[in-house]
Amino acid sequence: MSGLNVSTLRTEEPSPLEEISQWIGDDLEKVDLEFRRHLRSSVPIISAIGEHLLLSGGKRLRPILLLLAARACGYRGDQHISMASLIEFIHTATLLHDDVVDRAELRRGMESANSKWGNEACVLVGDFLFTKCFSLLVETGNQKILQVIARATTLMAEGELEELTKTDDLSLTEEGYFSIIARKTAALFSAATQVGAILGEAPEETERAFAHFGMDLGIAFQLMDDKLDYTSREEEFGKKIGIDLQEGKITLPLISILDRCDGEDLALVRKAVESDPITKESFFRVVKIIEKHRGLTYTLEKAKEYVARAKEHLRRFPNSKEREGLFSLSDYVLERRL
């Protein structure tokens, strides 16, 4: 060992998400197996596209939230596995549809499914995942869970459509933006934690607390996603940076600085938003303007506020490994780079 620098033996500390994934690894493996089982079809392209998305990785954040919430509420059965796989079904369906709408070329650092198989196939496989999910939910016979997930998917569609109608709209207010992300992203986070509480037969007040936890955490997640679109490196983020601005999505880093921009900065922002396509030079000019007026700092502070709110919903419950896991995931949302 002489001459060996001990620092070279150190490895990077695992993220909270990695630690939790290792802790509940057996359940997560079962969720993936259940996901694959539900993908079986006589039409090979369904399994091929689903498998492509599974192999591309993904954080499994929504299934993990459901698994932890169920255990935190005292659930000791195995139905949380199938429910977590159905939540991932819905998330995967939305990814397929989103990539078509956004004309995405990358997803999690890999070629997107629509680039590989075409838009038509991906829209239809997304539809298959949605309908399969609700077919399986009906079979469970749990009306309350069916209602929660049906409401979440309706809200998600509304949020996506409203975002689409606000394309290139620099008059979008902060309030309007939060309304969009609460529906398009946070609704499924909320459904995941609420379904976990329902499985644990938690009292109504507890169920509401877990639903609110998921909602606030989902909003924080989207805030960080929107910040990363302006600041991340593509190889870390797993998709092209600047894609939101390219697609005319007006998000909080930009919204928050518009009323503080002077004439020249505002003119540059308007020109960039109206450009099709936006050049890299224009994009980085907009980033400089956002940094100058502290739009990224403001977005991070808002994300921190929502994480604090999320944790507050669960503080009155007894401490447990699962509750601490949910808190660690909340911290991870602020730390993540992809």
C-alpha cells in the first residue's frame, strides 16, 4: 500500500435517491418485473418501446414515493408493488406523449423513443399504457384509488394543454405558471403518496397530509427541472438544455425577471422567444440576462420553500425510517442534476 494516495480510494457519496433505492431494492425490482409483465402484448412494438424506456434508466421517483408512503402508513401487504408499477405506467405514457409534443431527440441521455420508432407509434403506445393502467385498476376493485388516479391524469392533461396554449406567451404570470406545473407534474406525485396512504388505510386527515406532501414536492421537482434547463450540461441532464425556450415554454426563471428587465434586455428576450429556431448564442444571452436579474436564484429559493412545505405536512407523524426516506427524497429534489 506504500505510495498509494488514500484519497484515490474514496468514491463519491451516494445520493439520497441511490441510498433509498438500495434500501427498498427488492420492492423496486418487483415493480420493474410487474411493469414488464403488464407490457406483454401480441404486438411486439409495445414491449420494445416499453423496454427501451425501462433500460434508459429513470429515477423511479414516483413509484418510490408510493412505496415509502404505503409503508409509512403501516401497510404490510404487497399491493403497493402493482400500484407503484401502474404509477410508472402513467408516467411512462406521459413521457412518450411529451417527447412527441416537444419533438425531443434525447430522453435520459439516450435516443428518444419517438426518434427511434416515430411519433405515431409512440402516441399509440402511450395510449396503450394509459388504457392498460385503468383496465388493471378496475380489476383491483379499489374505487378510491381509481378515482385518485383518474383525477390526477385529468389534471395532467389539463396542465399540458394549458402550457401548450401559453407557448411563447411572455404575459404568463407566476400564478399561471404554478397552476400549470401543479397539474402537469405535481398531480402524479400527489396521487402516488395519496395512494400509498389509502393502501395503509390511513385516516382521512393523514391521507390529505400525504397528498399535500406529494403535491408540494412535485412542484419543487418541476421548479428544479425548469432551472436545470437553463444551467445543466447536456451530458448530466440527459436531454438537450434550452429545450424549454426552444419550444416556447415560459418557465419561472424567465417569468420572474421580466418585470425587472430594462428595454434592451427585454428586447433580447423577446427576440429569442420569437426565434425559430433559437440559436445557441441567443440562448446563452438569455441565460446571462436571467442570471443578471437573479431568476435562477429566485427559482431555487421557491423550490426550497416548497420542499420545506412538503416536509411540514409530515412532521406531526411519528418518526420512522420511511418518513425519513421521504424527507431525504425531498432534499434530493433540490440537489439533483438530472
